[in-house]
Amino acid sequence: MTRKHVSCDQVPVVAVSDQGRWVGPVPAVPARVTGTDGPDGSRSAGGTAVPGRARRGRAPRAAPQCRAGPAGGALCALCLPRCARASGRCRCGVRRMGRGRPGACHPRSECHPRSESHPRGPAAAGNSPGSLGPAASEGEGKRRLGRRGIRRRWALLSAPLGVLPGLPGPAIPCVSGVAVPAGSGSSAVSLPRQVQGTGGSSAVSKCSAAARGYIRDRFLRLLAERRRRRAPLIHRGYYIRARAVDHCVQDFLLKTQSLPRTQILSLGAGFDSLYFRLKDMGLLQHTVVYEVDFPDVACQKAALIKGVKELSALVGDAGGEGLGAITISGDDYKLLGVDLSELPELERTLEEAGLNNEIPTLFIAEVVLTYMETARSDALIQWAAERFPRACFLLYEQVQPQDPFGHIMQQHFRQLSTALRSLELYPDCPAQHGRFLAQGWTECSVMDMNEFFTCCIPEDEQQRVQTLEPFDEYEEWHLKCSHYFVLAASKGMEPSWTPLSPSGTVPRHAGPVGVAGSVPAAVCAGLSGVPGLRRYGHRSLLVKPNVIVTTGGFGEEHGQHCRVRNVHLLSRHAGHWEAVCVTQNAPDQRWGERLYHTVSRLSDTLALVVGGRTSPSSTGLGMLWLKFPKTCGASGPGDVAVELASLQPDAEAAALRWRHSTTEITFKGEQYLFVYGGRSALQPVLGDWHFLHAPELSCTAIAVDGPVPESRHSHSACSWEGGVLIAGGLGAAEQPLGSVFLLRELEHGFQWQTIETHPPLVPRYSHTAHVHEGKLLLVGGVWFHASSVPGVTVIDLMTGLCLNYVINVEHLEWPLMLHNHSSVFLPDEKELLVIGGGGNCFSFGTHLNPEPVLLSLSSILASH
């Protein structure tokens, strides 16, 4: 076993895989555009490009050349900053690179102009030290890569609109039918020159979700000929988006089915399949669907429809197509190419196509208005309210830009030159609600997607979706849902259009009642710049005063992003912290590479690692002994011995789990570990417990009375007065829990008792917890209250008083994500040392807190 001091400047620049796979160090290549793809398909972050998925020992491929520019010239400025999969080709032209050689012209696009996100987009925060770039869906890593994944990184991105080879001058940049004014800071958005079975990133993601059973839509495969399997997190994200739109559309058709005529106007429709699904279901008996998008998009979709017999048969006779902006004009389907920001032109074209202002009309804007200048999108909303006496408006967009996840989300879209313009004036759901009322709509309801999933989707459908494939990215899923909303506004409708009414009795969690104060946060100077501490899903333990051990998780090791195998020892001497990386030499690597395990201290020289996983389909891992020298922390950290623990047969069930808790307790003078909850490969949530006798690792039967807590995982557990405190967690319905239980020691065994808090504890999970002088400290986590993020909550265990404190991050230069982190309470200093934390931000990038942070609790503990 070897150990080495870790320093930032000692770590080589290496290939960053979005699957967390080790791909070996390679020489750094200067980045041409900060925070975007380099010319060789690499991603740059903070000014350095790192070739993506380079093979071990192989030099980076040579940068391709731009065929639209001078002979032998490098890629032009327009080619560099766009699609994340653009590898070895130029956006201007028709060059495709295969295995480093020039290929044939290939017009397919890898980037859909209407797509709100790119599942493998550029770094979400290229200038942020904690951003890893693409969403590193760790659980899906190696399954998603493969040879096809490597080959597809060389797929071609076709020419941007108006910049075809041999043609001078760029056209006006556009996003989903919305022209972006020159000088606005946006570059041209790539659009295909012709449709050859592609629907872009959004359509591909929806198609992948449909293939896995999330969405029932047989037309997606026809509109997105290119296939690519996405990660489960992406599938869920596109499922909830499609479900929200379909839910509202079908409610509109149901409420208006007795009327002779209705119409649907889809703004920025792109390659959506809505019309074909509704027509196939027989729901358009008296409804005409109008789709509007940028002229080139409309022309491409029209050509695709005409070229696919199954699609053209549903449209029927379209004798009026090709008349100006009207690309298809069927009896119940009109496809128009118009710039949405030009209201007079939009109104004139809709009138030519036969839109009737006097009949009930449903407007749909699915992630499109936010890309427009706010004044223009407001004008469009007001125009719809003024021109149509009986109308409904369905809006699906982003929200909550101010928190850490929102910061990463905004960075992502800015780097794609598609800034979310409406967020500045309308940053949350109440603001969007007021926006529509101010523009002339009389009724309006709005929900974020967590609320929609809970309130508007039947329980059996929720369970169906939750069991479709292995999934373990709950934090990222709920954070994504809290940053998107669905809005339904109406005027003049009889009966009222209220599609967002809850389907039944569902829990509605209130947010925190006021804030008691703030907790200052500062970077722990001695541990600044240690890349091995950038991780999530790990565990940290105070072995003895001034000595901390950190194990496992997913993060950075030797400059690579992977499941972390090495152990880090943190020690403090004369008030100064230092970190030492201890390399394991165990022959079986899987025992060291684990996430969501627990580490329990049995003595100054011994700790036990229980459970954990490698992937969401893992059957769970066993137990490990961590053995420390007696001198550990005196003259230096010393070595750590890692040994596989031999279990008694009755203890195996306690080890085959993750996201559980393991707490040290004593009963009748004997030392035990109380293993509770978690999840396994067979059960999404566990509610059982085991008393693990520490010396021989066997389970002992001890009587437990009282009301049994609800099954949970990702909760917190602390030792207190001989028993165990359990707080929060994620329940069987994937709903955060707000209960606090005490497993109290009695003469004959233990008893569960409920601890009542006032005001009630806001339900949360993925937090950490500590007990100090009769006070329970809850740190961070994820909750459904979207207007804020959890900071530090202090619960007085004697009185039940529950106070919430925000974390003051003004001295941090990067977003502080407090989920999937670890924390160690330093009682003498009354400080919390937070290590790691973060995760995938949907498709916007992976963010790991780059440096450990100290939270000073002295003032709030004194106030109690």
C-alpha cells in the first residue's frame, strides 16, 4: 500500500468521460472556445480542452479542417461552440471524420434547434471549478458507452442555417422559430439542410424514452430516425415533460368535445408528434391542429411527413402546401414556417391558413418562449389573450435560476448561445402566474414538475414509471423537476379549464416557516485544491480528534472521473489541515469502488464499511475493515489497511444494501451496529433493521416495540443517549419524509418513539446529521420546496423547537450543492466540515463541489 500527497498542480490533464470510465491521461490541448467542445470532440472547462474518450496510450486525433474556409484551414469560429457530439467535423460544411480520415458528406444533424437541452452537452459551467461538463450518469456509465458510443462521437453535424458551403454570409440566428437579433450574443443555431430521418436531440430523447416504455408514442421513431439510448434520468425528464403536455391537451379536448369546432396552435412545434398521436387516437373529429416553427424547420418536417407513408396518410390530402409560409395544409393539420417574434407576419399567415379567432383555441408553448426577448414573448401572450375571446394557454419552461442547480442550468444554456431570457423577470411560479394575469388571462394555475408528478399522475402510473429500469439518481430527478413548471391559463372558457387540479388527496408539504438566521461558509484553506475530495455518494468519518477518513463515492481520482477507490486521510496539525491519498492494493477492485455505503468507527484503530453499490443494478457489496495505525494523526496520517470482512450467514442481509444507515449503539454493555433502511437491487426501499454484533459480525435478535417507522432510504441516523435518531429520508412513493424517530433503549430491548417538532420539519432526504448537546443538526439535503434550498436545521430534542438557517455563500466562488455530500462535526470549534457533494444536473452538466467547506455553527448553537 502506498500513499502520496495530493496537489492540484500534480494532477495531469486527462480525458473526461461522461460515463465515469477511466480512459487514461493524455496531453492537454488548448481550447478554442472556453466551456464548449474542442475541435477533437473534447470538452473544455476553464480554458483547457481535454480529448473525450481517448483510448489508453493513444495520442489525440489530429484536429479536423474546415472545408468551408481556406484550404487546410482550422475550424472556423462558427464551427466550434455548438453541439456536444460534434467531433471531427465542421458545422459549416459536410465533412465527416471516420477514424481520423475524411469521410463522405453527411447532412444529418446532431443538434435540434428546438431542443431545450442536450443529454451530452458541453460543460454546464465551464468556468466553474466544480463543473465536470457532461452529465456523468454514473449509474448508466459503461452500459451507455460501448463501441457504438465511441463511433457516434464522430457523427456529422450539418450546416447552420444560411452558412452553406459556397454561400456567403450567415442568416439571422434562430431558436425554434424565434429569430435572435444580431448583437444579442447568440451565435447561429445549427439546422439541417434537409430532413433525412432526424428529429434532433429532443426527439431522440423522447424516442429513447418511448423505446423503454415511458412514453406510448409509435410516431416518434418516424420523426426521429436516428436512435440513441439515453440514461434513465433523461428518460424520466422527458417522460414528465410529455406527460404534462398530453395531460393538458387531452383535458382541453375532453372539455370541448361537445363543441362543433376547436383548434390547437403549437408554437415552436419542431418535430413534435402531437398531431399524429391525437389523429391516431380519434381525438381530432372537430379539431384543427396548427404548428408554427422557423421556416427551415417547417420545410424539413413537411418533407419528412411527405416521405413517410404512415405520416402522410394521417394528414391526408394536402393540396394547399407550398403556398408561401404554409408548407402543409391538410383538412385538420396546417404546418407553417413563421418567425414567432414577428407578430404581424404570424397573424397574417395564421389567417391565410384558416385560423378562426372566434372558436376555442389551445396555445402550446413547450420550451420556446423563454428563448425570445421577454418583451416579444409578453407581447405574444398578450396578443393571444386579446385576439381570442375563448382561449387556453399551455406553457412548459424552466424556473428557479438563483439556486445552485439553477446556476448550472443557466450556464448550460448560455454556453449553447440560447440564454433563458424570461427567467430574469419571471424567476418562479408565482411570477409566471402574475405574468399571465397581467397580460389579459383571467384564470391561471401553475405547478412545478414535482407537484405535477405527485398531484396529477395516478399512483399506479407513478409506480409503473418507477419500475421501468434501474434508477438511483433521485436527487437529480427531483431537482430537475423543481426547476421546470407547467402552466395552464384560460379566458372565456365555459366550463372553466382547470387541468392542473389534483387528481385526489395528495400530500402538500409546506415550506420552511421563516428563517432564523444564517450560517457563514468558507473554503477550508488547508484542503483547498485536493481533487480527490471532489466526489459524491461517499462517506467521511472522524476516526479520532483531528483525523478524518473519506472513502468511496464517484468523483475525481488521478485526474479521472470514476468511482473513487482510494482512501483519503485528513489530519490537522496546529490548526492546519492536510490530505493524504492512500492507494489500495486489493486484488478485487470492486470492493473498494462503492457509493452510498456507511463507515462506522469501532475504535481509534478500526472502522467498518457496510454495504454500498457499484451500479444501480448491483446486488450490493459486502463489508470491509479499515485498520489504522495507533500513531495515525500523531506524526502523520500513516497507512490504512483495507481488508475484506468475513460475515456470518445471518449478517449477509445487512450488507446487501445501500443508501442505508449504520449507527453505533450499546446494549447491556455490548457494542452493536444498528443497520437500518436503505435499498437493494430487489427492493427500491427497505424498512428492516439489524443489530450487528461488532466483534464477530453476526446479527443478534433484540426486541423492538412501538410504532414502526415508514420504510426509507437516504435518511440520517445519529447515536443519542444509547439509542438512535432517524430523521427524514425518501419513502416508498419516492416522496421525502419529515418524520423524526428515536429508537430508545429500554431494559428488555428498544422502543420506537416519534419526536414531534414545531413547526413541522420540512420533508427532506440526502442530508447529513449530527447531535450536539441535545440538539439535532440537519445539514443540506433535497426537498420539494422549490423557492429555497435546505441549509442547516436545528432541532431541540428536549422541546421539539425546529429552526431553519440559510447558508451564507458570499465568500464562495462556485455553487455549493449540499446533497450527496459528507460532513464531520468538530465539537471543539463548533464547526462543520463539509466534504464533496453535488451530482448530475440533468443534461446540463455534472457539478462537484470543488473544495471542502467549513460552516461555523458557534453563533446558532449559542442562541439555542
